[in-house]
Amino acid sequence: MPGFESDLKKLEDVVERLERGDLTLDDSVKLFEEGVKLSNACKAELDKAEGKIQVLVQGKRGSMQVAEMEAEDEERELGVTSGEEEEEA
């Protein structure tokens, strides 16, 4: 994920420059726009990585195996229900 680390570093630099407060308004707005693009790129990479996360689950004989964790499984484990289920109740 070298793209993520690079974009994150650039985003940190943008934030640092904006926090200094020594830029013109126009430059600040341009830099802010760049930061939003970088933030969106980082979020997209994180979302993609999250989709690939694997969890270890215990097999029938006690051995550990790798299994893909689906979004629905994760919601069930966290006790999150969709809006449709709540409307039906």
C-alpha cells in the first residue's frame, strides 16, 4: 500500500501547512482542496483494505483457519441491524 502511505504523508503536510496560518486565503483554499482529495484517496484505500481483511476462525477440531469476514457477519457480531430489519420489528 505505498500509495496510501504516500498520500497520508502528503495529507499530514497539508494539515501542518494549513495550521501554520501563514498562507493567503486563496492558497489556503487550494491547499484545503488538495487535502480533501488526499483524504478521499486515503479513505478509498482503507475501504479497499477493509474489504480484504481476513479473520481467524476456530475450526471444528480446534485448528485455526482463515476465513473472509463479510460485512453482514461483522454487523451481526457488532449487533448492528439494518434499517429494514428495524422497520419490520
